[in-house]
Amino acid sequence: MLDIRLVRENPELIRKDLAKRNAPDKTKLLADVIRWDQEWRKALAEADRLKRRRNEITREIAEAKKAGKSTDKLRKEAAGLPKKIDALDKTIDELAAKVREGLLRLPNLLHESVPVSKDDTENVEIARWGTPRKFDFELKSHGELLEALRLADFERARKIAGAGFVYLLGDLVRLDQALLTFALDYMLKQGFTPVFPPFMMRRAAYEGVVDLGDFESVMYKIDGEDLFLIATSEHPMGAMHMDEIIDEADLPIALTGLATQFRREIGGHGVDTKGFFRMHQFNKVEQFVFCRPEDSWTWHEKLRANGEAIYRALEIPYRVVNVCTGDIGTVAAKKYDIEAWFPRQNAYREVISCSNCTDYQARRLNTRAGKVGGDKFFPHTLNSTAMATSRGLVAVLENGQQADGSVIVPKVLRPFMGGQDVIRGPA
């Protein structure tokens, strides 16, 4: 959430930022927020004036009585004040709610290094690692490959839950867990604290970490409950310190979350209709950091480096892109995507998103930091995928596929699979 003082004192800065995002609807919203805030301050000043007048009349009535003068006119004025004050108080509350709602819908200010674009197709490549493997046989889709290996059952999952779900079977379960364990172990070695979060969150907490106006359509809501299934463990980790003051001596707080995620959104992306590049349910290890504002850009590079290191260890080629204004979303000030090479699709596809959200989420959540009795500030928050296994599995399966239909297990995962180096189908 943006600081209301910025809206009052430098609205032109926000307008220029919204122009980079090509967001005319948000520009109109900014104008509404400015107007609501002006009306709020005017109503507040008038209510304060009437309350002062109420106190003055009380004194004037007492003085008039003491002097033997008539108090009729003063009493008549006093009688009309409560109704006017109540109406103004109601208006003040309504306008304050509008201002807050508007601030929640305005996007974060972009970092100056974010590429400006008209749409979501102009991300800028800034790094690349590895050489894509050349195959001398026709690649199967990972869905076909897994069904041939009897490691996934899409049809029975569809029967009981619908599209976007799958039964993982046999060695695929072990491979999924190996990816999670490897990524979690890597994050522990970097000094991150592991977190297994709640899988549900209330609306007030969710509003603190995302713009539900944009995001709610891809989330699962629990009927009859003020609860949403989490779309990523970033969200419950970000909301951990809602309405709290963090001792600044505890910063930075570096967390790594392990959880199952749930999203209504599934794909029309890619060349394969049967698979799990986009799923309703998937597992993920996430990175999340609370830090001092002056340290957040250093942390942004650290989180990106962690994601790259994980995919280098898996020996999967990848590239890094600086995400453009047309693709960055509401909350982040800057975002990197790490895109792994998917040979079946003959393309780099996003496997890790790494965002610096500056103080935007902390302000929404009322999460502050400081010393007891001292000045307080809003910490910066950052998040990045470490490993989403729905996409990590596809990357491993496609890049490790062999002509006989088997799959080579990456060396770094073998210790987590009892030394197994190849996944084969039934004899």
C-alpha cells in the first residue's frame, strides 16, 4: 500500500509510475483517492470545529446564566450540533474506508530499472546459464512419459476431482519429495528458518499480501468461512507479523516455507494438454525475507542467486529476465523470473519468480519495526520461489528423458532417492 502522504504531496510521481504500467483505470483510481482524501480532511476539520463549538457553547451558557442573560439562542444552537456531528462522523468513516480501499488497489511504485513496455511480452534477458541438450529422438510430453512409466494417473484424478489434479505414483512421489528436500536443505544452508504454514488465511490477512481484487479469481474460497486456501506459502509467511512491531535487532528475518498450494487457475499454456506445468494443487519451497529498507536490493539479488544455484545444481539450463511493466503485477517494485529450458516445448519457461515488494506489503499489514520507545519504520519484504515441484518435475523429466523412455535422476537428487540414478518403467 502506498503512503497517503505520498499521494497528497507528490501525486505526479505516482501518475508517471502508472503511465509506465499503462494503467488508465488506476490513474482514475488515483484521482478518486485524492478527491476522497480531500473530502475526508475537509469533513474532519468541520467536525473538529463543531466539537470545539459545542464546548464553547457549554461555557457560554454557563456564563450567560451567571450574568442573568437569556440562553435560548445558545441552547437552540447546541441542540442542533449532535445531529450535524454524527452525520459528519459517519461521512468521515465512509471516506476513510474509501481512501484505504483505494490505496489497497493502487500498485507499488516501480524500481527505475524495470523495463517499460506496452504489454507482457517485453521482459529483458539479463543472464543465461547452461547449454540445452540436443536430442536424437522424438521427445514425449511429460504426461505421456509418466503414463508410460505408470508414475502418474490423470484420468482417475479427473474422475474424482476434475481437470488440474493428478495422482503421483511410485518413483514420481519420491522425485517430488527429493526436489523439495534438496531445495529445503539448500535454503537451510543459506541460514533460512524453515516454516510449515497454515494452508488457509482470513481475508484481512490476505488483503495484506495481495490485491484480492486482482487475485481472488484464482483462489479457492471456503464456503461459509472467512478463509481462503493459500496460493503460495509466501502469503502466510508475509502475514506472520501482521499488526506487530518487529524488534529491529531481529532483522533480517529469512524464512523458507514448505507447503502445498492451491490455485483455481490452470493452463492453456504450452504444447501439452495433459500435464502439470499449471495445476490446481502443487508443492513448493518458498523464500521470504523481512529486512531493513536499505538492505532490500541486496537481498533481492541474494534470493535470485539462491534460485539460480538450485537449477544449476540440477544441471538444467535457464535464463533470467527482468520482468517488464506490462507483466509485473501489483505488489512488486521489481521482479526477476528464472526460466528453465523445456526441450519438449523448445522454450524457456518460468520456474521461479523473485520479487522485491519494498514496504508495500508491510504497510498493508501494519507490520512495523524498530526499538522499544524509538522510531518505527515499515520493513521491506521480498519473496522468491526456491522450488515449485509442478514445474521442477517437468524440467527434470524433459531434460533427463532417454530414448528408451527412462529418465536420468539429477546427481544432487540421488541421495534423497536412496542412490537411485534412473527412473524406469515396469519390467
